[in-house]
Amino acid sequence: MKPGSWSSTAEVRSFKRYGQKCGSSSYETIVPALSLLVLCVILIAGLWPFHAPGNAVSWLTDENGVRFGRHGTLVSLGQFRAVPSKNDTSCSLEIWLTPGLATGQGTILAFDSSSDPRTPFSLRQYGSSMAIQRYMTDEQGVPRRPWLKVDRIFRKRGRVLLTVTSGRGVTTVYVDGALAGRSTTLGMVSRDLTGRLVLANSTVDESWAGEINQLAIYNRELTPAQVKKHFESGMRDQRSIATGEETLTALYLFNERDGKIAHNKMDPETDLIMPAKYFVLHPAFLGPLWDQFHDSGAAWRRWSYWKDIAVNVAGFIPVGFVFMAYFSSVRNIQRSALVVIMIGFALSFSLEALQYFLPTRDSGMTDLVTNTTGTAIGVGLYRLSGLEALVRRTEQSAIRIGERLVKK
């Protein structure tokens, strides 16, 4: 062995280790930091505001009525029950309301009368349009959700009287006492207006912002003349839209102006309560994918649905990218791609499970699938980006530089 050869060999090894450290130390610092940052952002985005917000409901001060903010609701203490009548398909509903926005969306009123509590009878606002949706099963026992949509109802600002009547197989919608729409396929019946009543929200989180001044429910079909008379009477003196000539199931005047109870003048068991915290009547836990596709008013037909899909996919792409960088270059484990995808799935599942306890969030299988898909796309983008090869080349360059320095 030549003099100094052992020393030179040790120096080469030392410089190799130094080169590797120099080539990867910054990378090994940045990638874990990015992974932690991405994880924090995902948790904040998925669980904010981390608690149930206050119930955004207040009494109007200068007139009868209640005002609902972004997350506000009233719910009946007890359940509405079917009232025996000569024709149990006949019923009517009248509601004075003012939407917060002509472009707003949400459920104005819902009854959890269906066998599936998350698919209630509901009266909804879709921008300037109004829709009624109910749950039923056909002759083959297949669940269906028929609906009736009436356009250009909320074009003007101000209060509107919506009246929905049903009888003899026909459901009719009136706006300010005038005919606005009719359906022979909706099939609305009196038992749809049973169960617990929810105002300014559905049985899930579909909150609606605006004002409700009066609400009346009848167990018979109102005639066009009666509908017009109620509108004209309400416009003159703003008193009850009920005249006493029809059979009332419920009458809410919202004239309390204080307290946490809105009284049903016909039945105190179905008084409306104003909870201190916002809540939903039937929160979901991993609601099934097919909930979005089973009726003519399905969510997948709306732009907002596809926008949410895109956000859920894009939001988890960084998870796949940075965790793939960590497990393939920093920790360098086997089957890193599969491990990262499973991490994305587990993270999404944890978020969906926790969202069950947050009334402003909705736990669903759709988010689980789209989040996992986004993670897989992030893994693919990392491999296509060539970042891993760049890190390896940087390490090799640092080693070669170290070797040349030793030879000199």
C-alpha cells in the first residue's frame, strides 16, 4: 500500500458522504416541510370552522317575521301527522317570503316525511327559480324523486307569496295569487307535509338566506279564488293569510318578536324552536355516490356539482405530489406510489368522518373518491415531472465534485 493511500481513500469516502449530504440536505428539509404544510392546509380546508356556528336567525323588529342568515334554521318540536280527510291527496301550503338574493340557492322549507330522512319533501330556491321535490316509490318499489320547477319567480326584489296546492292528481303553484306552474307528475299528497318541519334548511346542510313572514298549511286544496283572496288580503293589512274558511293544519304568524319559539296557532306540539347553534336534522355519514344521480333534479346536472368535483380532485393533487417526493426520495420506501395513495384515502376518510360532527359540512362518498383520485394524479405528476431523477443527478454531481477535490 502506498503511503497516504489509506488517507486518500478515506477522504474520498468522506467527500462522497459530504456530496450526498450537500446534494440532498436542502431537499430533505424542504420536502418534509412541504408535506406538513399541505397536510395543514387540507385539514383546515376540510374542517373549517371546526365547530358548529351560531344559529343565524333573528326576529324582524318592524314587522312580523324572521330573518335567516347564511347558516340559520328553525325546526318543529314535534312531528306533523297525517290528518284524516275525505281525500288524503289534497293539501295546500302558503308562505310569505323574501329571498336574501335573487341569485341565491337553498331549501326554503322541508318535511322529513320520506322513508329516507335525507331525501325530504322540500321547497327550494334555485336563483330566480323555485322547485318542489318529493320522495316516493313507484309500483315496482323503486324510489323516485319527482320534482316541479317554476322559473322566473324571484326576478323582482321584495316579498313574494308562494302558494302550492294539490288535488285530483294535479299540483299547482301560484305566485302572488296568479297561476305560475302546474304538474300532473309530481304527485304531491298530504302525507308529504308530515314529519318534522324545517325552515331555511333541508334535513341536511342546504341553508337558505332570506326572510319568512307567514306560513300556513291546509289539509285541503285551495281554489284559485281563495289563493287570490289571501294574497290581496295580505297585501292590504299584512295580517294572517288564513281567513278561517279553510281547515288549517298549521299557522305561523311569526309575531312573537322575541324569544326562541315561533308558535303554531293550531297545534303547540309543532311549535318551531330556534336553536342556539346551527344544526342539521339528519347529518350524513359517507352519503352514497348515487344520491347525485337518481332524479331529474340531480346534483350532477348543475355546474356547482362539477365545480365541487374539480376542487376536491385538485385539492388532493399536492398530497400525492409532495408525499410521493417524500417517500420515494427522502425515506425511499418500496411501493411508495401505493403507500401515498393509501395515505390520501385515509386522510380523506378521516376528514369525512369528522365532518359528520360539523353541521356546515356534508360527509359523502363522492368526496372520498375524488380526493383519492386527486392523490393518484399527484403521484403520476411527480413521476412525470422528473423531479426524482433531478435529485439523483444533483447528488451524483456533488459526489463527482468531491472526488475531483480529493484527487487534487
